[in-house]
Amino acid sequence: MFGRNRFLSEIASQVRQTGPSGLSAEQARARLAEDGFNELPSPERRGLARIVRDVLSEPMFALLLAAGGVYFVLGDLAESITLLLFANVSVLIAVVQESRSERVLDALRELASPQALVIRDGQRLKIAGREVARGDLLLLAEGERVPADVVLVEGEGVEVDESLLTGESVPVRKRVVNEQDQREAPPGGDDLPFLYSGSLLVRGSGRAVARATGEQTQIGRIGRSLGSIVAEPPRLHAQTRRLVKIFGSAGIALSLLVVVLYATLRGSVMDGLLAGIAVGMSLLPEEFPLILTVFMVMGAWRISQARVLTRRAAAIESLGAATVLCTDKTGTLTHNRMTIVALRARADGADAGSIAELPEQWVAGQEGGAVPRGASRVIEGGLLASSRDALDPMDRAFHDLAATSLEESSAWLAAHALEREFGLTPELPAVTTICRNRKTGRLLAATKGAPEAVGTLCRLDDAQRRALAAEVDRMAAEGMRVLAVATADLENGATPQSPRDIGFRFLGLVGFTDPLRSGVSDAVADCRRAGIRVVMITGDYPVTARAIAREAGIDADVVVAGNELEALTDDELSLRAAACSVFARIQPTQKLRIVEALKAGGAVAARRARRHCDGRSRHRRRA
């Protein structure tokens, strides 16, 4: 089956070694000892002593404490106690704030750790995701996250949400590995046998063999590349350190000069030492670190009220110095939830190729008034062709629209018992269901999928196909993802063996978008007024990226795609990044290169990114 090329031979070897009984317990332990646990590298957890040390290493705190110590040595107890009191209060607030952040981050890491169902020694075992070993035989089910990079060896109708890696909110189809596979492909493509750690199964189930775990996974490689970044000191940190050096050098120089002058002109070295110390202390800017420290600590406390975690107070300095904000699209600017925003329904009495546009404002949620019959037929057909326990974003969108637009939609759906389902295939990218009316016994078929596939099932002629393609192009130009819907009454009462055996009747087109979050446009405008340029970096298609960027108020006149970026040198990319605010079809590994290009052009870049936790967006963000 697997041919002779090296890549397939490796997969075949892994499958043979694993076998239908999976790895043995001894094999799993040996591979975990060799490869390490299946977990991403994370920053070393900071204990209380480490946090206190990090806080005290800040030049502002150090200068404040040093000033208090000098005043104490000189006998000025009031000044010394005042400075040390403020310093210790500031240190205490910073330590408490950062300790809270560490505890919450630890809790989030535990919550985000997935479980895995594996076969070992012929037995099904539920284990922690970190214990998955290379070569493990995994059982994947709808609604679960993939715990490692795997190759699908058995399954049908599998669809996976890879937005964590690609930024695309539309799931991609997967198939079983075959002899045409020459090498592992990057995330984001349809009809590939590779599933990646962190992605979510939204449809189907199957068996897969783990090919890579931990740092060797796609998401682990991203973590490694981020770990190679050399942290730059915040500008305010560097400026404060420079200020301390300047005043310290000046104070020492003047103090020595005073000592020399006293000893030379007055002959009193002791009086010269006291006078030199007094001059040095008068030049010590103890108020600067006090004020800056309080500002940074209070800043960390204030943004914690907005559910933003600050591991270090110094991050507030960097945030304030930012001139460019790099943001993802899916789940950050948008909800990462597909919504139906347009319907094109076939008019009553018209031929199958005639498509009439429904009022967009009704589709967008207009309340009141009867739903046009053409629209209700499209919604009912799409609902019938959707999973009852919807995880797929498109299926959820049909359920949501039916619940708000059609009366008793739940009862209508419950009245139709599912007899058979035909999943997506590379040859026919459409989902077809056969349902039986519980009261009448009548069979009803419904299909939804790629417009050209549904057009084939409806047996449209060339003129009708051209009309359909033109309408799809118009909707796609508005940044929509488009599906077609069709139904058929099965008069003979027999369940067909293939969707191609059914004579479907075309009903209409459905346009989906991942809507913009409320307040995003205002936030972008606030950034612009603050002198911060917002740059959107997404794995989604350029047309969709441009539409969302314009809606958010981001300059979208120029869009750079990932394949174009790959051909640019670092200098060329730096020039393009200075003029471009939208990057589309970007691979995760290319994002760091864009940030580096912005920094090379003199920008201070901050990145706002979404994070996932068991399929839900985390409610806290990290600065």
C-alpha cells in the first residue's frame, strides 16, 4: 500500500511496529525515556525567592533601596525610613502581583492539558496527553483535541479545526494515508492524512499513529523558535540604568573632587569625606525610582482588573513603548465562530439555476416579520444536512440561525430520524444525510457543501453552472465562505447507496463569515490615536483578511501573502513590513520573521494573540 519512497516507508514502519494492539507498556516507557514527555517547553516556574530576586534586580528598586541604605548609614533615619518603607511596599505589591500571575498560569497549563485514548497491549486506555509516546495508536473522536502530530490510518469523514496553527476558522478535510503521499505537508490543507497537536476534531472519528510528540510537533517547533528569542531590556529599564550610571559617575567624581579640595585647601580629610558624601547624596535621584516603581506596580494592578496577567512589572514599560501592535485575526479580532450573513435562495417557480438575493439585514438578525419561504427551505435543508450535536462551525451556524429564525425548528428536526450519512470526500466535498419522517415515513435527502459539488449532484447544465459560479464569486469577493444547499424527496422509500444516485433540487447559497468582535473598531481607532499602528497577521485567505481588516479600520490597501513573503530577503521584507498592515496565508513560523522585520525597521512591536483552553478561548491574557 505504501509504495517505496522513504517517507511512506517510515510511516509503514511505524504502523507495523505499532500493530492493531498498539504499543506495549514497555515500548511506551522506552520511547518516553528517549523522546521525553509529550509536552511543550514552558518557562521555568518562578518560586517566591526567584520572584523576589527578579523584582529586586530591577534598577529602580535597587536604586531606591541603595538610597535608603545610604541615608541610614549617614544617620538620617527619617529620610531612610521613608524611602525604605516606600521601597518595601512597592516590592511587596510587585511580588504579590507576580505570584498571583504564576499561580493562574499554572492553573491554565493544567486545564489545557488534553487527555488521550490509546490502545496499548490490546487494551483501550485513557491517559494524560503528556504520556502519549511516538508510535502510539490513538483513537480520535469528534470533539476531542489531537494530543500529538499523527497520521490517519483509519477513518471516514474526518474534519479538523486547525485554526490554532493556521488562523483559519473553517475546518479542513482529512483522509487516510496512501501511496500518493510523498512528504509531510504543513497545516491548513484539505485532503491530507496529517493531524497536528492542538487541533480539534469537529467531525468524524478514526485511528491514527503518533509520528511526533513534544518539541518535535508543529506547535512544539513554534515554541522552540520563540525560545530562541533573546529578550531585550525595556527602553525605560535601559534609560533608568543609564540615568543611574550618569548620576552615580557624576556623584562619585564630584565627591572625590570635594574630598581633594577640602584636604588641599583646608587640610581636613574627614570634613572632606563628609562633605563629599553630602554632595553625592544631593545628586542621587531617589525620587525617580520611587515614582517609576509605583507607576509600574500600579499599572500591573490596574490591567489585572481587565483580566490581563503580568508576569513582570517591566512588561508594562515595553507595552507603553510599543509603536506597532501585531494581532491575529481568528479568535482575536473575530469570534472564531462562523455566522451566516447572507442567503441566496432559488425563487419559487424558477428553474434550478435561478438565484434571488434575500435581504441581508434579515439574515444579519432582523427581528419580526415572516421568513421568506425560499430562505426557510435553505435553512431547513442546511439544518438537516448538519450534525445533530454540532461541533463543526458551519453546522453550529445553521443551528443558531434556525433557532432564531424558524419557529419550532428543534421539533421539526427531531421529527426526522437520521437513516444514513455520507461524509465529505476529496471527490465529492459535500455532506449528505438521509432522514425519515417519523410520522409519514417519507425519506428526505439533504446535502450541503462546495457549490460546484452540489451543482453536480443537482445535475445543473452549463448555463446554470455559470450563473452559480458568478454568484459564488460575488459572495466570495465580500469575504464570505460559501456553501450550497439542496434537498430531494425519495419517493421509492429505498435508501440510496451514494449521493450521486439522488436527483437533488438546488435550493440556494449560504454565505458565512467569522464576525468581527464588538469594540474592535474602537480599539483600533484608539491605537491609531495613541500613535500605534495595528498589523494583522493571519493564516486566512487574502480576500477574507482584507474584508475583516477594512471592517476593523486597519489599512488593507496592500496585502502580503505567505508565498510572496517567502521569496523576500530580510531587507526587502523590512521595507514591505513598514508599508503593509495585512499579512495573509501566513504560516506560524513566518510570524516571527515579520516581527523581526518590523523591529529591524525601528518599530517596537507588541503581539496580541488568542490562546486556547480545551476548545474555549482563555479568559485571561498575558502581558
